[in-house]
Amino acid sequence: MKSSIKYWVFKLKYVVALAIFAGTIGFVGDSSLVNRLEQKREISHLKGEIDEYNRKFNQDKKTLEALKNDPEAVKEVARSRYFMKTDKEDIFIVEEEEDE
């Protein structure tokens, strides 16, 4: 009977040590699993931002090329972004009301 108790106490000692080790790895320190999951989430968010900036960059690059080569593109940008007009035109700005 006593040898059976000694066996379980001996085994329990290793189970407790393993649980403490797993808790330390999981929740404490810079390289814990919790921090790694947070870092992976942040990396995926930053990759999305990089993709968005690359898309905007490519769009602006195309617009810049068009502005360099096409006078109609200059007129289009001047009209749409800066509300410029020729002498024969009138500009009406229509604002949509937001529903509350």
C-alpha cells in the first residue's frame, strides 16, 4: 500500500512540474503563446495595410502617368478633385443627407 502512495506522489510531482512549465510557456514572457498569437494578428493586420497602400500606390502611379501624357486627364482631375471649370460651365455640388 505504501509503495502505491509513493508511486502516485512521485508521479504527481512530475505532473505539477509539467503544469508549471506549460503555464510559464503559455502566459509568461515575451515569447509566450499569448504574445505570439497577438503578434500574428498584428502581422496579418499590417499585411492588409501594406496591400491597401500598394493598391493606392499603383492607382496613383497610373493617374500620374495619365496626367503626364493626356491633357484630358488633367481636366478630369481638375474638375473632380478641385472643382475647377471652364468659362462656359457651371458647377453644382450636391451633398447627400445622412439618415440618423
